[in-house]
Amino acid sequence: MARFHLHLLSDSTGETLEMIAKAALAQFDDVDVVRHFWPMVRSRQHLERIMADIAANPGLVLYTLVDSETRDRLEEHCRTLGLPTIAALDAVTDALEDMFGQQAKGRPGRQHQMNEAYFARVEAIKYTIAHDDGMAWEDWEEADVVLAGVSRTSKTPTSIYLANRGYKTANIPIVVESPPPPALFGLRRPLVVGLTTAPERLVQVRRNRLLSLNQSPDTSYVDTDNVAREVKFARRMFADNGWPVIDVTRRSIEETAAAVINLFYERQASGQSATIGSKPI
């Protein structure tokens, strides 16, 4: 069976684009399509890196990019490579401009329909809430994604965001004094991702958290040396198990989730099982 490549480029999290691609692909049977997901494309440098992969895996390029310079650059590159490009929302936006008699502001919206994808999101949210903070680890094999990281590395909000995108997500805190259940190291179906951050930033976040709860910040929880050991312990665990690592120090929840989704698609495309590699992104 021939293999086809579909490249999805977005200057945001790519949720709209992903839904369009899924809906369109659902109309075809017996096709082998590798989806390459490129969210948060907001600079020329980022686009240039992506174009190297597109050139190596030529196929249809579907995009939602607002910045005209980035769009033009992408289309120019694709013309040179002889690849088709589609601006996923342009036709609809143009029609609405004609109907309303005004120009679009370049802020594509999101559709929420009571369809199969909607109910999948509901199930994902239910699963994710029930598997927060290491709970119900016996069911982790049913997850799409398992996030691991020390306290205050945004595991829970990232999990909830992923659940709203339809991914069943569990998360587990990595605590030096309390190793995670052995089941974590034998998972085959879920993608296990390690979340890490700079120790200095983590100390600040934890300190602010304690102060917001009217608790004393003078504990080992915010001790610089202790926090550094925690982060080192977690990173060693990630490396030993070959789990991909995302540094959340300067990332928003949306950006972290987009990086997880990108890893999820890469894993599907490669046909690998639970491990991908441990290079931080």
C-alpha cells in the first residue's frame, strides 16, 4: 500500500486544522497517511526547519497561518518543491467577507459540534480527571498519554488541555522518596512523556504556591538544592526509560500540549511502541 504524507502547519495550537484533517481523512478507506503536525509556527526560522522535513517527506501541505509573510514563504517553498498547498479556512473566510461586507481580522475560530469527536472528548475528560496525580494507575494502559514530572511542572493543567483535545491523559508525580508504581515502566500503548523545568523557576513557582495558600515557604519543598536533586532524579528516570522530555520552563500550557501532540503523531508515524527517545524539546 502506498504511503502518503500530510503536513499540518498552524501558527496556534492547531486544533482547528487537526479537526479538519481528521474529518476529511475519515472519508477515505484503506489509505496509509502519515500526518506531520507542526503547531506554533510563528517565525521564519521555525518554518525553515519544517521545510527540511517537508522536502524529505513530500506530500500535501495544509495550513492555517495568519501572518502573510509566513504564508508567502511557505507557498514559495512548496512551489519550488512542486507540492500542493491548501489554506484550510480561506474559502470560508472569503465567503463570509463577501456576505458581511467586511474584512476578516485574521483570527480563525473553532468549531464545536455534537459529533463523534465531541463525545470522544467527553470520555477523554472523564478519564483524565479520574487519573490525575497518580490515581487509578491500574488503568493507565487505556491512556493515550501519561505525563510524568516533579511537583508543579504543569502536569494537571496540561492533562486537562489534552483531554479537551480528545486525548485520554493520566499523570504521575515523580517523588524521590516515593517511587512510582512499577506499572509505569511497562506501559506499551500510551505515550509516556517527561515534563521538566529549570530548578530556579520551579523554586519560584512552588514558593508562590505556598504563599497563596498562606503556608510557610521555609521548607525542603522550595529548598534550592533539594529541588535541583528532584529535577535531576526525574530526568535520570526519563533517560533510563527512553521517554521523550519536554522542558516547560518557558512554555505555556497550550505550547506544552502542542508539543505532546506532535510527539504523539511522530510515534504513530514511526510505528514505535512506548518509547521514542529522551531528547528534550
